[in-house]
Amino acid sequence: MNGIELFVQVARQGSLVAAGRQLGLSASAVGKGLARLEQRLRVRLVHRSTRRLALTAEGNQYLARCLRILDEVDAAERELLQGLAAPSGRLKVGLPHESGLLTPHLAGFMRAYPQVGLDLDYSDRLVDVIGEGFDVVVRGGEPGDSRLSARRLGGYQMLLAAAPAYLAEHGAPRTARDLLRHRCLHYRYPSSGKLAPWPLAEGKQLTLPVSASCNTGEALIELAERGMGIACLPDFSVARQLRDGRLQRLGQPEAARSGNIYLLWPSTPQMPPKLRAFIDYMAENAFA
């Protein structure tokens, strides 16, 4: 590496004296170092004259390689220094509007990394991650943008759920057609105003009653908890309610859709510590 750095300085400065000044060496020491390098490589790298130095064809070829090597060394050192640095700064994070999965863990991340500020953007639309300046987004479905890196957080299953009190009063549906006589609670996409379809394994063409529609998952869950009807929800969003007995999962009819949740971020050779910390924390905790 010393020989490479010496040769690069000679090529850049065009004289032994100037190269020595950059390296803290005498011109004589630079000349001897260059001669040793040429002897080891068994090739002339530099034409020397009393007025100037000029690279040989082999010298130009060797210089291109040396510059790439030094760039890689610099990049490796920057990467290590970034890895050792405490995560800090702000992160712009895109989250789905129905985000019961990650919201409880954001407070934990903020406690673990108090120097990282979060700008949270909740939306169900397909955002332009790079164009809109997002550091990372959380989305369902398989990644399709080659400019983005991805890390799978886990999988989910859609299900039908209702409060025990509602089922005690109205009974539990056994088939998709039974839902026509029940109170159905629907999720409405905030951006389009359309109702999210229920992915039923049977009865796909049925037009279900709409007792209420909500554009937030939290409101939909609360209405279901209060016995206002049956809701179709991802399992992660009601895991706590199912454990506590506030909601009960319906065995029939069955919701037939499952999927994966991913973190997506712009591909970069050097990931900032704040982004690495967020990705690792969410990957470790979201589906734990």
C-alpha cells in the first residue's frame, strides 16, 4: 500500500519533489521508493527527465488500478466509521394507513435511539420512495422496484373477527351467504374512497352489507370490539384483541388472502447508521 500511495502521488504531482512534499518524504526517498516498486513489478512506470516525469503506458494502466484500490480503501474506512457512529438525524418513514403492526414498536425504537427523529407518513397510496424523499417505507406485497432494497418483516393472514357479545346476540355465520344478514364493518381506502374487498374463499361475487366504513384500522377494530359487527382484518392488527378475548376469530367463512410485509429503502452502497438501526430494530421486533 505504501508503494501504491507513493506512485499515485508521483503521478498526480508530476515531480518527485512535489510528491515528497505530500508524503512528508525527501525527493531522494520518493525516487528510491519508486525504483523499488518498478523493480518489484519488473516494469518501467515513469519516464524520468531533468524537466518532468511522464507515465509510461504500463504506468497509466497501473495508475487506473491503484486509484480504484485507494477508493475502495477509503470507502471501507468510511463504512466502518459510519458503523461505529451513533445513529442520529431524522428518518422519513412511510407506513400503511392500517399500521397496528409497527406503531407499538415505534416508541420502543425512539427510546432505544433517542438521537433519531421520526417523520411518519401514514398512507395507503403507492408512494415514490426515491422521488418523495423517503428513507424507508413499510408495504405489503412483493417488491417490484429494482432501485429499492428490501427486507421481509413477516407474513400476515386476513381473517374475520367479531366481539363475543355480537356473536352471542346475532350468531356466527357459517357460510359467505350468511354474511348478508349480518352487520359488516368495512375498511375504506383514504385516497380513493373505495371499500377494501373481503377476500372470501367462497361467495366472491356477494355484495355485503355496509353497516359502517372507516378509513383507519384503529376505528374499525374499536367498532368491532364494541359489538357493532364483523370486520375483515389482517391478523397482526388484532393479535392483542384475540389474545384478550375482546374479539373472536370466525372459523367460517374463511378469508383466503395472505401476504408479506416488507421494509423498502433506496439502494445505497453505504447505509446510514440511523437507517440500519431502524431496519434491524423493526425486523427483530415487529413479528416477535
